Amino acid sequence: MRNQSQSSLAQRLAAAPGRTILLFILALLALYALSLSWTELPGTLKGGIREVQFVSGALAYILAALMVITAARPRFLERLIPLDRYYLWHKDLGLACIILVCIHFFAKDIGSTILPMFFTFEPAPPRTGGSSGGYSLRRFAEDTGLYLTYLSLILVLLTFIKTLPYRLWQRTHRLFPAIFILMILHCLVLTENYQFSNILSWVYIIFMLTALPFAVLSLLGRSGSSSSHPVTVADLKVSPDYLTLKLQAPDALCQPGRFLLLKLPHENPHPFTIAAAENGVLTLKIKNSGCIADKVQNLAQGAQLSAEGPYGRECFILPQAGEQDLWVLQGSGMAQLNHALNLLEREPLPGKVTLLLLIRSAQDSMYQELKTRLDQALERCGDKLQLIVHCSAVQGRIKAQQLCALSSQADRIACCGSSALKAQLRRGFISSGGKPCCFKAEYTAWRSFKPFN
């Protein structure tokens, strides 16, 4: 028996973005085919090539509009699909858009080669003049689209250069909303008059008008502004392995188990798990390594910051009677341990949970801080809760066979850890018959084109 929330439409869409995007494209193609019943197409090969250009271009622009909307992080979208998941949608939309742009770019070669194999065309009549918008405007729209396409492909290629600093990559990515706006001229001028009677034209114009305000918001640096809140640094404690940052925040942001995007001085918003919240003060547990940790250590008490959120969904759901869940926490993912214990303390445990903690040593500060509550949870839940603590400093890295054995016994897995760990667990879970929608993990590798690295 599965929890009803797992079978919701939003979760199913989030679990398979590539498949859903394909179905969406097929639905748009069906609308285009339906429109042919009242649209008279030119009978020449040139007219057929223009249809290939029109369809591929309209589909690419519709997907680009969806990318612009997701990049702006509107609050309504978070209610449907968690931010970390629709960023994966954003990337799959980008890949599909690139394929359609390539078809659009090479439409003459593709059309002249393939279309005569299936259709018979009339000889092309002599040219009698320009089309909608005048010839000079048409040439300008063609050239503009060509150069903007080259620029877009360069920006996409930068995504694959992992040595490019994230901050610089994110700044180059902000050019996409400008490209989207400039492409409006290309789309409207080069769409033939008869093509505006096709439903596909209506759809791309609707998406164009819908995405335009979001593109402007992104250009103004206002992405996520509808979910932004002022926060104040209340306290900062430093230990060798973690930083404990307490922020005075509005109640709307104080939701343990979810995450926020914290805007540090001179930095892009960075995701942090909300480890705890009490009396308007939320706690972040941050691994004490890297440039972000250095920035956090420089924060003074009383410093004014802004934070977006809360984003994501709670990974942990109590299993139903007869179910077996696996909860895995590793590294900075240990910030979720307090929320997991809160859930176990809130109500009786109906099913069984195996809690796997992957820590460097038994002296891990978060583990030591919550060890007493862990012991109490074990005593209260009895044989329904199994705790496995793996210390890598003593036992070495956990073996793939151990993870595979644990994941194969689980009906559902919640993992908070590295991308490599998530990928390993997910492969083992799915290969043993588990459903992708029953694997819960925050997607944090935002520059990767895979669900988990």
C-alpha cells in the first residue's frame, strides 16, 4: 500500500520529466495536425520546408517559454512541483529545445531530403515579393534569429564546462531571458500569414505572452522575489565539522525538513536545509568547508540578509503498517536528522524504518548532539526502528553491496547526502523493482543533466 501523496499527478510528473515533455510535444503535434483540416498549405517543396521550420520553431519557442517560467522560480510552481525537481525539468526542457532548434536550423536539408519521399509537390511559382512584415524586416528577423541561436548554443556549451565557476556560469545563464525576448521578432515576422490560423501559432503566442513578465523579472534580478523574506543573523557557532547558523525569520520560512535559498553578500542564492525552527528562529547546519562556509563565518550577528523559500518537500514520511522504509543521511544531509527525529517523536511508527547514518567518525558534532534523542527513539519504537551508524574513519567507505542489500528490502527510500550516494541508492532500488516515485531525495546537482550524478 502506497501513501496517497505518492500517486499524485504532480509527483508522477516530477518523477519522469523527459517522458512528460515528450507527451506534451506529441499533444502539440496533434493540435497542429488537427488544424490542417481548415488550413490550406502551399503545395510546393518550399512550402513544405516552411512547415518544418514553423513546427520545429514553434515547439522550441514554447519549451523556451517554459524554461523562462521555471527559471523565475514563481511561487505557484512550487506548489505543484518542488523547486529542486522542476530545475531538472528546466534542464530536460533545454535538451528538448536544443534538438528542436537543430531541426529548425537544418530544416532545408531535412525537408528537401525527407519530404519528397512521402509527398508529391508542385513546381515553385516565380517569386512575387516579400511576405508579412516586408522583405527587409524579414531578412533582419532571419539574421537576428541566426545570431541568437549561435549565442544560445555557446551558453549551453558553457554548462558542460565544470571548471567554469558556478557564479560566472550563473551570470552567463541570465542572458537567456534577453534572448527569449529578442526572439519574439524572429517568431512573429517569420510566421506566414496562413500559419496564424493554426492552433500551434495560438499556443506559442499564449506561451510567449505568459513567459514575457517572467523574462523581465529574471533580467531585473528578481527571480524568486515572490518567495523572498528578510532574515537576521541571530547567532553563529563554529565547530570543526559544521557551522550552526541561526536566523530570525518569518514563520512562513520556519519549516524544518525543507530548504531555503540564502543570499549571502556578493554571492548567488545558495541552498541550505532548514534543520530546526523554534519561536521564529530557524537553524541551518552548514558543512565547515569551502568558500560558502568562509562567507558564512564572516557574517556578523544582526546582519540583514534575504532568503527564498521554503522550497522542496519533506523527504521523510512515516511508513504505513507492513511497509519498510530506508532513511539515509550523510555529510551535510545530517541536517535532516533533527526533523526525522521530530517525526518519529510526533506519533507512533506504523511501519518499519531503517535509519542509516553515514558519518566520518563517532565524534560527528550533529550525531553527538542528537545521540540521546536517537537512543530514546530506539527505545520507544522497539523493533520497528533499526539504527545503522557507519563511521568511514573506522570502517572505510560503505560498500555498494551493503547499500544494494538495504535498498532491495525497502518499499520507499529517503536519502539526504551526496549526489554519488543518491545515484547508487537509486540504481539499486530501481533494479530491485522499486518505483522512481518512491525514491525521495533533493536534487542539488543543478549543473548536471542527470537526476543524480
